Amino acid sequence: MLDFSKSLWPLARPLLHALDPEAAHRLTIRALQSGLVPFAAGPDPASLAIQVLGLSFANPVGMAAGFDKNGEAIDGLHRLGFGFVEIGSVTPLAQPGNPKPRMFRIPTAGAVINRLGFNNEGLDAAAARLAARRSRGVLGANLGKNKDQTDAVADYVAGAARLSPLADYLVINVSSPNTPGLRELQHAPLGELVREVRAARARPIPLLVKIAPDLEPREIAAVVEAALGGGADGLIVSNTTLDRPSSIPAAVAKEAGGLSGKPLFARSTDVLRQVRKIAGPAVPLIGVGGIASGADAYAKIRAGASLVQLYTALVYEGPSLITRIKRDLASLLARDGITRLQDAVGLDVSDVRL
């Protein structure tokens, strides 16, 4: 089989990066739909298999929400070797999102700023594509609310009712910085929101809550306790940040939106570690934010994540990154004498034993 990392990607990257980020993204989705991507190179190492949330994962590396908002490329993403794929965020009604331009690459920092604003084709389009998918890999559906909806609970309830028969898990996204008022849902109403969404599921698939990295320690504790108190089965840590570290050039740092990629790694991993301490050893966590290598994925796992997700690093490294992360993660486990991924979860979190 053609080695994509040594042949096509070095040619494709400058061409894609010459395009507007959204145009390049659209072209990538089309390529995944058309099968113009490499297949995963053989089975995953046995050490990477893990059971979480009552689901079996061949490996812990997932595609984060935000890439395939409408469920158009699920089969292609699973063929790349992801252990699971999360679509969305999906809102009940189609909406265009925020005005363009709204995505900004920052190659010097391995980062992206976006203020897309839940642009998607709505529940009807997503449900049709989920029903038609061929791959049987683990699939999550990330739920959002329409920008002009004043009854946020109604939108999340509608999403849960419609997509729970078609997905393996659901995510309540109350942490995107690009929908006005959305992050306020992480506070007082969160427990009730989770309870309402749980009750709306057509079948009892796992329900997770995705939280922001821009929280103080007391806020993290309150969010975790509210989510779990409402009946959430797990947490995703974390969404993009409003912070602008020094590695972001001033010309682009002024752009509104959420920052993702390498500069988010340390912050999101610290929040992940705090969440693991608060939630205890039994609550499943998915670590997201700045993963660009097997070492990054391993650090998230040792900080308390059973599963990890990435997106931004693929913009710069291409699809072969998935295989490299899995290979290097398996090597790091072997180096440390760990034969089961589960045994590495939370190793660097004091006072927690999983």
C-alpha cells in the first residue's frame, strides 16, 4: 500500500494550506467521502484495547467533534484508524454559524482559532447520514443548541431523542465559546439539563458533558458535581480556550473565538487532572486539547483519561499522525511494563487509584 505520509501528504499540505481554511476542510471531507484516503495499516496493538462506558474500543484515539459536524465522513474516518468518531455539534435546526472569516491557522504555534458558531445542517441531515453509515466503529454525537433558541433544554432534548437510536454515546456541549450564553449552562442549570437529556434518550446510551478549560478550580468542582449529580456517565475535558498565550502572534491573537492545538495542551491536561481528582476513579473521562503525538496521548491517559481525541494536529501533520500516535503510545506502554491501557489511566494523579 502507498505510504501516504511519505508521498501524498507532503504534496497535499501546501496545496490545502494555500486555500481558505474552510475550503480546505470541505475538500478534506470530500476526500474522506470518496475513499481518497489511506486505510489503517493492520490491526491495532492489543495493549491499546479498552472497554469504557460499556463500549469496546480497539484503540483510545478518537476524532474530536468539530471536524465532521454533519456526519458526512464517518466511514472514511473509521478507515483511517480512529478508535471512535464524534460528529457535531448538531443543533435541531440548520444554521449558517458566524460570519466569515471565522477560522485562522497559526502554523508557528501548531494552533487554530475558530469562531464557527455551530454551523451545521441540523438534526434531520445528521440523522439520515447516521442511519446510512456502513462502518460499525464506535460513534458519538455531540449536541448543541441553536443560537436564537431561548429554551436551551428543549434543543438538547430534541437532539437526544433524535440521535440516541443512531449513536453509541451522546455529548452535551455547553462549553463552546462561540455561541452567546452557552458556557453559562455549565453552572446552575447543568444538573437539570443533564437529567432532562437523560430522560429524552430513546435508549440508554452513555451521556457525557464537555466542559471548558477556562474555569477556576472551584468552578471545575461545581461543574463536575452538577454534571455527575444530574446523571452524566462521563466528561470530556476540554473544549477550546479563550486564552491567548504568548506563542500566538499579536496579529491573530486579537481574533475572537476558541483556540485549539498545541498551546491548549498544558492547560487542558491540568484541568483533566483536576477533574479526575474530583470525579474519582470510576468516572470515564475523555481527554482533548493539544494532542499531537503519542507522548501527548500518553500524558492525557496518565492524567486520568481513558480515551483521547484530537483534531487540530491533523491540520498540520496529516492523516498518518493517527498511526504514529497509536504506534508510539503502544511503545510507551511497553517501555513502562504496562500491558493493558486501562492500567495507565490516572497514574500521574495523586490520591486516585483506578
